[in-house]
Amino acid sequence: MRKLIGAAVAAFALSLPFTGPASADDKVSSFALDNGMQVVVIEDHRAPVVVHMVWYRAGSADETPGVSGVAHFLEHLMFKATENMEAGHLSKVVAQNGGSDNAFTSFDYTAYFQRVAADRLPLMMQMEADRMVNLKLTPEDIATERDVIIEERNVRVENSPAALFREQKRAAQYLNHRYGIPIIGWRHEMEHLDRKAALDFYKQFYAPNNAILVVAGDVQPDAVHELAKEIYGKLPANPDLKPRARPSEPRQMAERRMIFRDPRVTQPYVSRSYMAPERNPGDQKDAAALTLLASLLGGSPTAYLNQKLQYDSQTAVYTSAFYDGQNLDETTFSLIIVPSEGVSLSDAEEAMDATVAQFMKDGIDSEELARIKTQLKAAEIYARDDVGDLAERYGSALAQGLTIEDVQSWPEVLQSVTEDEIMAAARDVLNRDRAVTGYLMIDEKAPTHETSDAPEVTPASQPASQKVTQ
Amino acid sequence: MKMTAFTRVLTAGVVALGFALPAAAKVDVQEITSPGGINVWLVEEHSIPFTALEIRFKGGASLDAPGKRGAINLMTGLLEEGTGDMDARDFTRATESLAASFRYSSSDDAISISAKFLTENRDQAIALLRDSIVAPAFNDNAIERVRGQVLSNIRSDVNDPNAMAGRAMAEMLYGDHPYGSDESGTIESVTALTRDDLVAAHKAAMARDRLYVSAVGDITPDELGRIVDTLFADLPAKGAPMPDKVTPRFDGGTHVTDFDTPQSVVRFGQPGLALEDPDFFAAYLLNVTLGGGGFESRLMQEVREKRGLTYGVYSYLADRALSQAWVGSVASANDRVAEAMSVIKDEWTKMHETGVTPEELQDAKTYLTGEYPLRFDGNGPIARIMANMQMMDMPVDYINTRNDKIEAVTLDDVNRVARERMDPDKLTFVVVGRPQGLSN
């Protein structure tokens, strides 16, 4: 998706609501401040709690080559001092008020949030607005926090062969787009991240016209609007903010395959990911078809791969199909098979491919599709129980180039998808010439350790969550 | 097979959920007794047309019979795999058609069932749920399939440094007691389980004498009473006896499991306190200052913020049904972990000797009393809190008195408890990795 979000929002130099509450059930309102900051308010008055989030349209895929990990590094450094607050002040104030706070970085965005009693909202806004423009970094901050992110990389990646495998596989998937580079960064580049790199990223991307404010909970939209105007409205827009344009992928001309061996692996598996289109503003049909395809193939115990490979043949102990259409740019559709004991990875892969081929012949079980659609409808009801999740839904979508209308029409788009459309999407996407297939294997030759009955791996039930937290 | 999210606040908070629950929120809890005599806590919330129902059977995997480790875990995994004449697929299809959600899990202390169902087809959903609880089929093919999944999970954890550290710590502290081993069992024990073992596990662990139920949502007391009778009337009245309590063996040493991985994973701890202990809240407040999950804790400040030795370091009071411990975790690169452990030991000693400052105590109180009402923010969360409270024998009015108990703790109390109950000599470390420069 290549929409000129920053520019588009900046052009909306209005402080009038441009969308009203979407429906009686979904108490969402939205407006923009004069400086281009977009604001979304979601009402939920069941508990006196508010979630306050600021999302920047800047993630690891917006980094400059050579400083991978800087988006996430900056996210950590945002908890250091500002011109007006000492280091750690924000988290301390949140804790003193009984709240919680954190932040996370993804390919397409960086977000900061606090969850507090609703009457503390103004304080949260003041502190968040302050660090949007007044960050002050010392050389000691840089050195210490760089050690912290390297330890974070150790936790998430270096200590887990499955995570290393996913990282290598993703790098093979994207030749040109920065989705191929880990959010947390390549270790050799992380070791040299410095103050300048962090501040460059900060100055380029942290500004109200590149940010989205989401306030969800026991609040009134008018009051939030007034507060936001008063606090965030004072911040200057960045006039030099550029449209978000990233390098796109070249034509893939050959199937890619990789084998990753590690002595720590104990549960081998096969993972396949195909390049696939993402949700685009006003154009979500293909993504909806792929979402349903993933459910039909591997989303539940009654899905096609599960039935054929776990129930009928017991070839696998686990199968899954996964698709996340919410990305700014081209995404992937993934299949995973964890073979039963005694089944080789190549036999498992062959069985998976044969089963997918059979699915293409059989077509869709209409009752299964109807059940999936029923569940999706109910999911909208259950979703209203967690206002934090709703806040994340809107914040991430807007940061990834979608609109509020897209978020609100998504459930209807899903309901409207036909069997033919799903099969057409399957034919387009399930093509090995546009895919990477990876084997995660035990390294038999490597020296073993003393724990006699050892080996590991998290057969990712789904590709691990693509975000990294503070 | 779920990836754990690393949010510093959540890691400790989740553990804390087991014991230090609910407080000063606008929660109107009704204690009701069903016509059949089952006690249930209810919060009516009619604004969204669904109900969250939380069910606990106290005892959980600790009720595994000798030599049958993993039976209760495997049995719980089979509850949704077919009932009566429905096979696993029929059951799943039926559940999906109703858009109901049933989640079954077991832990050392309980079997937990979390159900959500829509108002429009509630009775049908309850009929399905009832069959899965009372009349699971334990078909042979389902047993083999789920056994394969469990074995795969066990294999996956064998070389996971976090799981390894957890197992090493449990074994050291609890030996042959059920707490001393993983509730999933071993490759050998799970492979040997028979259908009879699973039927016995079901009888032992899912009986009415250990049942706790709560509901939040679009349902009235009368409807709820009728539902719980439907769900549980046909369970046996009495299950297996609870295992004995156990005292964890903290020897004050450092125990290393050699494993070739770049970052050492560490668990540490000393004896803990139970909720009934008069000093519990003082210790709970001390722990907030020590390593209670926020950036502000002394351990986070000293190990992460000042020295950059780790991504996260936490401590918490683990008040479990049969044992109490005061434990924590940290992970650092092999060449830096010795320093991280040394800082932790120093901080433990320092707090033991000199306690906390009035400001630290005030900050901890404000945090705990402010955070408590924020937990009650959804049907699901409230139902979970209430079920756990019941299982821990906490009265409904704990929700209203809990913050007062925290406010009542004085500086003298916490600093006395620091002297009397924190014990650096017993502070014991378990390390998995290739740590460099450890003295013992």
C-alpha cells in the first residue's frame, strides 16, 4: 500500500470531526488537529479506565540502510530524559498512579501507551506530548540502552533457533523491501547504533502530523477533543515530512528454499510463505478472501489441512495457515506443518502440497465457510469486551495506511466474500515460484550438551507476533 | 505453542494474578446458590450480548496419580475432543456454529475452563459445554492424536532455556512432589498413559467438591443457577485428596545447567509467604520496590537501567496452593550474567538490612491501590478474578477491603518484614547457559 498518509493527513488542516460515530455499537469518533495529528476516540463506560496511545507512522521498515534496529532503539530511548522530565519520569508517574505503560515497534509503526484511571488522561497527554518533541539523550543513555537492546535480541532471537530460522527466512523472502530486515535489527548493526542515528530518526518521524492519538475507555469525545487541542495542538508539524515510499520487491523468478540447522532444535518443522497482497484503503476484498482462505485451510481443528493431515492421516501433529493482511506493503501467506514422529520433513512437505492441491480440486465446504463467517460475526461482539484491543485495532490500521472506514467496513467485507473469490485468491497466491520454503532441522553433527534428553523449538502456532516491545 | 510477549509489566503481573486480586472497583458481585446447591459469583452486565463463564477445579495437575505424570494435562486436552456420540470434529463444528468459545487448560493448582457464549444460543452452547465436562469420550484415535501434540510440545521445550531453567528450579525446590516436575509429564510417562489412566484422572480432578464458578455478562441469577446445575450436576461429588503441602528447598547456592546458548537464563528465589500470613501485604509492598514489574523497581534500575545487563529482571511472591516462594528471573549474555547475579544478591542483601525509604513505600502503595480497580475492566477479566478469589477462599468483600489492608501497612512493618523474612543467605540461583566467572 503506498498511500501518502503523512501528506494526506497534513492536508486535513481541520479541527472538525470528519467521521462521526460509525454505529450505535461501535462508539468511535475521529477528528484531526490543525497540526495534522489524527485523533480517534473509542467510548467504553463500563470501567473508569482509559487507554491512551500515540502511534507514529514510522517503523523499522522506514529506517535508513545501515542502522537496522534504530526505530526500536529510539522507542527504548523515549523513556529517557526530556527538556522537562528526568529519565524514567513518565513510567514513574504512571506507576504512582496505579497505571501501566509500555511501547512497541513494528515494521510499519511505533506506538506508546498508558493504561490509567480515566481522570489521569490530561497528565498522560502532557507527558506524551512532551517527549514527542523534547527528548534529550546523553552518551551514557546510548551506551547502556544499546546493551539492553542487545540483551533483548538475545532473549527473543539468539536464544531461540526457531526465531533465528524465522529471521533468516524472512530475509530470503524480501530481497529489496525492508520487511526482510528484523525489527530489532541485525546484531552487527545494532552494536554501532549511536545518538545521531536515534536523533535523526526522531527528528524525521516524531511530529504530530506523523502521529495518531487513540483514546479508548471511559471518556467523552468532546472532552478528549478539547484536551488534545490544548495539549497536542500546540506542537509544531514537521514541514519536511516526506511521503512514505519504500523500495518494492522485484519480480520473483524462482522458488526459494532454505535449510536451517541448529543443535538446539528438538522439534523440526516446515514453514512455507508465499508473497501476498495486503489490505488497501477502499480495496480490501483480496485480503478478505485470503483471510478466509487461511481459516479454511488451517485456522481451526475443522480446517482442511488439520482434517486431512492430523485427523485422517496423522501425518502431522500440527498444521496451520496464517495470513495477516494488515501491512503497509506486500505481505505473506504462510503454511506450517509439524510432522508426526517418524515422518520426514520432505514427506511432510509433500503431504502438505498434495493436500493443498486436493483442496484446489475439492473446492470449498460451504458449511465450513458459513461457520467461519458466523464466528467472525461473533468475534465483533466479543471484541467489545476489550477496549484496549479495539484501540490497537484502530491505531495500527491508521498507522498502516488504512482509514477508519476501512476498519469499520472490514467485517462486512469479510462477510461478502464468495467461494469463487476465495478460490481465485488461492490460485493467485499459492504458487511456489513466489514463495520461500524453510526446513528447521536438528544439527546432528554439532556437539551436544550435557542435559541428556535435550532439544527445542517453538513450532510457531502462528508466525511470531511481529512487534517488539520496550 | 504460543509465543510469550515480553512486556515487562505483564510478566510479573500475570503471576501476581493468582493471589493478590480484586479491590475497589464498581463491581456489584452477587453470591448466588443454584437450586442444586452450587455457589456462583455473578456480575450482571447486560450491555454486550454474551456471558463470560469461568470454571475452576482446584488441584489440577498436582492430582496426577503416582507414575502417571501428565495424565491430567492430557485428559484436559481431550475434553474438547469428542463427547458421547460426537467425535472431535463434530464437537468443534457444533461449537463453531454457535460461535461459542471454550478453552480448557490445566496447571499445577487447577483445571481451568474459560467459556464465552452468545445470549442468542446460550442453551445450546451450555449443552455442548456440559457434555465436554461431564461426558468426554476419550476415543482412542483422539487420545493418540492429542498425545502426539503433547509429546511434540514436550520435545519443543526440552532445549528451550527458559523452560529448562523452570524445570531445573522446580526440581531443585520440590523434588518428587508434583511441583517438582512439569505438569505435561515426560516423553516416557505420557507415552505410557492408557485410556483408563485418563478416565481415572477425570474422576480424580473434576468433582464438585473442588469446583468454583463465576460469571459476568448478559445473564440473570435465575438463568445462571439453572445453567450451573445443567453443567455440573452429573459430576462426582468427591474427587481425589489434595497432595501435601511442601516446603521449597532453598540452599543458598548457585546451580548451573551447562547449555550451549549465548544468553544465560536465571531463576532465583528464597522462601515466601502465604496470603493468610499477617506479614503478606508488607512483603507484597516490599516486592514492588524490589522487583515488582515496573521500571522503577530497584532490580530494574540497578541491573537494566544503570548497567544495561538485561532486558528484564523481575521478582514476585509465588503464593501457590501448596507452597510459597519469593522468586524472580533474569537473563544476560554469558559473559555478563555473573555481574547481573551479583547485583541482584547485593540488592537483596541491602533491602534485607536497611529496608525501604518512606518515599518508596508510598510509591508502592499508590501503585498497588491505583492499579487494583483497573483490573476490573471487562467481562472476561472480572470473571477470572472472581473465580481465582473463590479458589483462594477469599470473601467477596476482599474487593472492597484489599486497598485498606495495603494502606494500613506501616514503614516499620515493611522494614521489620525485610529483616525477618528476606534471607540473602537462602537466596538460591539456577542458571541455564554457559555463564562465565561464577564464583560457586
